[in-house]
Amino acid sequence: MHSSFGLPYPAGHWFYSLQDLLDNPVFMVSFFVFWVATGQFLLTTAHRKFNIPETVEMVIIALLIILMTLSFYLCAILKASF
């Protein structure tokens, strides 16, 4: 693999770390767990501090699902483009 200048990437370059990370199935599971934990934290904090209704909670959940899906697509695009 080469950089945009045609030079090979040196060993230990961030590009190889990114490829290893995106190829690792443990990363994908950890990524999913991160989004679930983030959503749970945001919902409990918002519910406790602001006493929001259920419809607002559903909107927050929908937005988090969209954000999680987009971040998975970004990982897939990064993996496919390199």
C-alpha cells in the first residue's frame, strides 16, 4: 500500500493500525457495546435530570440508532476504500 505520493507506508503507520482495527471482529462488538452504553447513559441522565416524556425518549433512541448506523457505514467505507 502506498501513500498519495507513491511512497510505501512505514511499518507501524496509523494506516495499518486502522486496517487491523477494522478487520478485528472484537472491535465491531466493542463498537456496538459503546453505542448501547452511550444511549443508555444519555437516556437515564436525561430522564433523571429533565423528567422527559416517553415520546422524547423514543426520538433520542431513534437518533442514536441513526448515528450508530452511520458510524458503522463509515467504518465499512473506510475498510473498503483502503
